[in-house]
Amino acid sequence: AKQPTCGHPQGLPGSNPQCNACGCCWGMAAAAWQPWAWQMWQPMPALPAPAQLPGGHASGRQSKRTESQAQEQPRRPSPLPASREEKDEHFRAMRTMEVHIGNLTTEATQGVLTSAFNELFRALPDYCRLYNAEEPPVSRVQFLVGGESAFVAFLDEVLASTAILMDGFTLFGRPVSITRPRQYQIPEAGERLPLDVAPLRQIGMIPPVHHVKHLRKNQLHQRPVKDIDCQLYVGNMQECSRMDVVNLVSCICNSLPQLDHSKGPAVVDATFTAGGN
């Protein structure tokens, strides 16, 4: 093999005849020593960094560095699983916003129940005043096996308590039964007061009185009515007038399904004791 004309030592026998110091000798030999035919030698492109290799392959050193960095970074503490008490509390809270609907026909669907309660609640002045009338009061409807009963969940406890007072409204010719779920437990702080449903009774959207079976159950213990039985003590009041007390108690009494409006107003008068509270 000829020595490169540049005077640099040639590589080992059997290896590439390229000069060890430059690439000119190899380029001229490949072009048969025709200066006009060989292209100017260009240096080989630099190898890509390990992070730029195709397929996401990285060198062992970089992998170890990445693992060490990941170990150094503080890990976020994983959330603790909910305890049994927390699960039970969440379950009880969900039950306070649900009612059980019974005596349904096969024509009753999720959309039918939602539309029925939308119509009932939007006819209540208190609902239009306290809630967004454009937002439906029903959040979820779940039918049970057979399709004759369902669980209906509302936005809050107040609406669920109000729906209980709508028991007996007619749907496809049947009076539906609205009760609390079996797993329902009265909250420790007490039940939320419902909205006034008296306007619905006055226009006939719900029955004027409760079902006969419920009236019989509530009338098992009948005895002569005395004056003291018709009085109610209300305490811990702020500064208010006599009419404020009358209107407040009247609103609560008018929501009771057993109230018979034909007997006159629920509250006749209010009298303040010494101290006025």
C-alpha cells in the first residue's frame, strides 16, 4: 500500500487506508486520485446525546443519574384510605339528600321523574326565591329491580325534606309514595326544615291532606283537646315583633301534610313572656 502523500503514517495493515491524522489521503484514493472527482472531506457528524437517541434509549450512566435524582426528590405522601367511620358518615350524608319513590308505572322513566319534580319545585315561590330556577332540583335517579320504585337524589337536604311533603302526587294516574330510605338516620343536628308546599296544595298539584293510612296512624292516640295542647313555647329569639313569630310558626305549620286548612289559620296569636326572648 502506498504511503499517504501527506507524510502522515498509514493505519495498520488490513484497516481503512485513511490517514490517521487527516482524511485527505483516503478521500483522494477513493476518487482514484482525480482531484476534480472527489468531494471535499467533511468531518463525521457528532453522535447524538443519550437523551436524543431514538426510542428513548439512554446510557447506563444517564439512567443511574435519573434514578438517583428521582430518589432525591421528595415523594408526596399518599392519601390515607378513608376509615370506616368516615365512610359511614358519607353514606349517612348521602341518604339525607335521597328519597324513595314507590308505586310507579312502567311508563315512569328517569326523564319523567326529573320533569315531574322540576314542575313541582318551580311552582314553589320559596324555591324560585332561594334557588336557581334554571337548575333542576334532582341530581340523580336510580331505578330498582322491576322498575316500580326508584331512589331520587336532590341537590341538598332541604329539597329532599320538601319532596317528602309531596307524597301522593299523581303520576300516570297513580299516587306515588315518597318516603325516606330504610338506611336513613336523623342527623344529630336535626333535619333541615322543608320549603313551604302550601301553594302546591292550594292549586291541587299535591293532595290537600295526607293519605288515609298515615292519618289513621297519627290519630291512634286521640284525647280531648285542652288549651295547653294548642300552645307552643319558642325560646332563644332575637328582637322581633309578634307578627314575626306568627309568620314564622305559620310557615312551618303550613308545610305539615296533616294540617287541615279548612279549620282556619294554624297560628292565632303569639304572646311574649318577661324578657321578650
